[in-house]
Amino acid sequence: MSTTLRVRSYAHHDEDAVVRLWQTVFADDPPWNAPREMIRRKLEVQPDLFLVATLDAELVGTVVAGFDGVRGWIHHLAVTPTARRRGVASALMAEAEARLRALGCPKLNLQVRAGNRDAEAFYAALGFAVEARTSFGKRL
């Protein structure tokens, strides 16, 4: 039995599945990272950079990208545990990179939580490298 992997733009009917995925994959996220609010905000800014992956009819992954005119960013690359190591994350990243490239994005950045060795290895395999930077954040 073969399965069909498809990457496409987010659609409103994906909301519940995306929320479930994010709550599973990002279970340690702080409460202010409210998934439905994040989805609403992303749909207001560059909605074409909010991608989902499906295997047959099941939503199994997401990536949220952004481009500010200077740098691109990757946020919320998530794949359901049962679909990992099946090319889902690679397909999502390839499509995000293609869309960012089409916008003229010259460089792509992302952050990985400290200690997430699987994510570090995945991004390194895609050509990303650790840069000599310190990441700061501030709640507004």
C-alpha cells in the first residue's frame, strides 16, 4: 500500500488538525503560544508561507515561514511522531525554501531549542550551520 505525500498551503479546514499536532509536538510550549491565535495572526501576514503536509488525507506536518525583506525565518516545523523519518519534514522545508527563494529571500534563519539533537542533526543535513550568535527574546 503506497501513501501520497503532499505539501500545500494551509486551509481553514486544517485548523483543528494543526492545533492537535502542535499541542502534541510542542507540549512544553508556554501558554502564551496559543495555537489558534498564532494561526489567526499568521493568516494575516504571508499566509502562503504557512504550509501543511498530508499523507493521503491525514495532516501530518506543518511549517510556518516568514520573510521580512532581509531574512527568512522558519517557525513551527512539526511532524506527527508516527510520520517521522518518512520525508515529511524535508518536503515541508523544500517547499518553504522554494517559496522564500521566489520572494527574493537571500538567507534563511531558524532556532532550535537547546538540547534538541535530532532537530540539530536534521537541519545540518539540510545545509544549515550553527552561527556565532546569541538569541535574545522579550515578551511584549
